[in-house]
Amino acid sequence: MALNVVALYHGNLTGLFLTGATAPVPPALDSGHTYRTKDLKGYDGQFYHFIAHDPLIRREFLDFVDNPRLRWRRIGLPGLAAVLALGSDGFVDWTYVAIELAFLFLGTYWLSRYAMALDLPAALGLAFLAIPAVAVSVDRMTVDLPLAALCVGLAVVEPKVGEQQGRSWIVPLMLCAAALFRETGMLVIAAWGLSRFFQRDWRGAGMAIAAGAPAAAWWIYVARNTPVDGTAWLSSYPFSGLIERTLRGTGEPASTLWLRAADALENLSLAGMWLALAIAFYLLWKRRSGWLEITAVLFAIFAAALGKFDLWSSAYATGRTMSPLLIVLGLLALRDQRPVFAVPLALILPRIVLQYEAQLGAVVKGVS
């Protein structure tokens, strides 16, 4: 991140948000504040950058965000940045990046704790960097990293089978935050509630229901202050988006060696996604009732309902959206000593690593 800022973005921290060269920028954040990349459209992080400067939808930034209702629902990271920066435009960007880094270290720490509880090396915590949501967020300031960290953290504090939920405040706080960072966090909450229900921990199940209330209230506020989201998200039939992606391919010309490698790795990541779904439904068939297993099943069902092609068109998009599924499968691989459960993550990672190769190449050029 530091090398990118210095070598590619001329010392401007906002370059990390990847604001497109032709993307509209709010006047208050233009004229030197926001660094524009060479890419014409930019990436999702640019919209969360704007939201961090207008979390309560009071500065007429709506027209500069591609899907206001969707983006503002994910208020956790930009909203927390605004609060900690006391609303200062001069500090919000730095606070945003600092929060990303804080969750990067938290996720690594929690994964180390999880490994140590299984008598495995603490250094396995560094595998947190291999999660697509983490790698992409570090590169492009998306909001997926905190949810990834919370998924690992919840695995650390999950009660054992037959054990009642303790009175710690950390679990409801983590569950509440999960849905505020990204709406798929509601699936994490639902999985927690179901796992406690199956363990006859009524207090834990009720706590999970209550944990979703703040996000639900925020979503109502957003719905009242943003235009309707007309995006066709749902599948016309189960897994229609993923099936269409499988049949159509990437649709991108492979005119160079790098593009041919990218295309091959995209197909490899697609195979990893299909394998992840197969494992999730295997867990359903086995009727496993732990939080990890239920989370995997709910995300597989969620994947069946997602028909929008863009979500399945690249390892970056699919990997970010489905990272909780990849995370819980990886954790199960460690806990149950089932290496095959970690294969989906291993198949998706190379495409993201290739993108980093291009980024590092640009950094080397910028430094030289």
C-alpha cells in the first residue's frame, strides 16, 4: 500500500480508492483532493470513499455513487471512518485506511489464535492474507476485509457443541458489525442463530436475532433516502449466474501472454467456486449443525439465488462476495484435517496473485 501511494499515486493516499479517470467526483472532493487513476471507470472503493465523506446522505453525493442504496447499506467501514475522524474531510481518508489495517491485523491475530487452539503453528495466521476479500481490499479499499476478519473471529469465540453462549459482549458486537459492514453479514448472523437454536441455546439464538436489528434499522433509513435499486440480482433459475459464466467464459480477448494467463486462472477460480459449493452441499447432506457448517450452507444457497453476471465474471468479484464461504471451509479444513476443504481457496488465489504481479510491476516502474 505504501509503495502504491509513493510510486503510483504521487503521495496521494486517495489513490488507493482507485477513482476512475472519467468517473464523476463530488465537487467537494475534486480539485486536488481525490487522485484519479489511469483506469477510466475505477473500482468500488471510490464509492465508499465518497460515502465516508457523506455517511448520513446530507451532502448531495448520491449522484456520484453508482448504486446508492446498495453502497450506503454497507456503512460499517465508511461510517466508522467518519465517526473516528469527527467528520473532517482532511482525516477521513487516513482513518478509513487505518481501519482497514486494523482489521487486517485482527484477522491475522484471530486466525493465529484459531490455529493455536488446534495445536497448529501460530504462523498460519498469515494465511489470512490469502483470502480474496482481504487481498482485494488491501489493493482497492473495498469494504470486504472487516467482514472476513469477523468471520475468523467468530470461529475463535464459537461455543463448543452443547456449550451455552457465554455473557461476553464481544459476540453480539461482532455479529452486529458484520451486517453493517456488508449485507451478507446477515447470513453470518442467521447461521449463528441457527447453530445456537440446534444446540438449544435459546439465549444465544435470541441474541443473534437482536444483533441484526441495528443493520435493519440502518437499511430502512437508507431506503428512505436513496432511489430504488433496479438491479436484477436474482437468478431466473438456481445458479443461473454461475452457469452463464461457465458457459460464456470471460469474454475477454487474450491477445497477450498475461491476458491468456489471466483467462486460464479465471477458469481455475471458477472451478474452485463450483467445488466450494459442492462441499457446502455435502455438509448439508451430512447435517452438520455447527456455525461454520451452517454458514457454508447459507452462502451456497445465497450463491444459487444470485443471477447477476457481474458477480461471477471475475475472481475479484466472486472472491470478495463469497469469501465468507471460502473462509469457513478453510477453517473446517484446519479443524477436521480435511485439506480438500481448502482447495477452493487455493484455486481462486492464483488469479488474484497475478493481478498483484501487474501492480508490483507498475510500482517497480514508478520507483525506477
